[in-house]
Amino acid sequence: QLQLVESGGGLVQPGGTLRLSCLASGSTSDYYNIGWFRQAPGKEREKVACLASLDNSIHYGDSVKGRFTISRDNARNTVYLQMNSLNPEDTAVYYCNAVHYWGQGTQVTVSS
């Protein structure tokens, strides 16, 4: 069992920044891929960023490349998503995912 808890969401103005955190507990391991996904109202869930444990390679969704950064602190069992230059299209519920486990999500709203 693996539990994932996201935090850090909120309301931010266009051009602003947020940092999301995903705390893993339970059967944690350094050796699993972990990533962030998001789902906006009326849209399908999409991949935002994923970090592969095998080679530490990182993959970003096209819409966030150059603006978002995923990182991992194994000592804290935490994965971060640094989000810069936010725009209203980034408004969504952001979910953390590892293996087949999902967190409950954290709302990010970008609005003036």
C-alpha cells in the first residue's frame, strides 16, 4: 500500500508561481516512477510531468515544458512540482501518481 497526499494548491494570478508537494507514505520505495497529472473541468486527465526512477529521466507534457519542474527528495519521500508562469489554462485539479496509486488531488486556480 502506498498513500499519496498532495498539497500546495491555491489561487494565483496569471504569471504567478506555485509549488505542489506530494508526500508518499506506506510502502515507499525509491524505485518507482512518480508523476503529476491534472484534470480540468470537462477535460480528460493529462500528464503534466513524470520522473522515472530507473534513470531519473523526466518527461513533461507539451503544454508545461519550460514552465514546470518536477523534482524528488527521497529522504523526505516527497515529490515537488514547481510551476512558473502560470496561466488560466493551467487551472485544474492536480494529482500525484505512483504505480497505480493516486492522491486525492489539489486544486490550482489561475485567475485575476
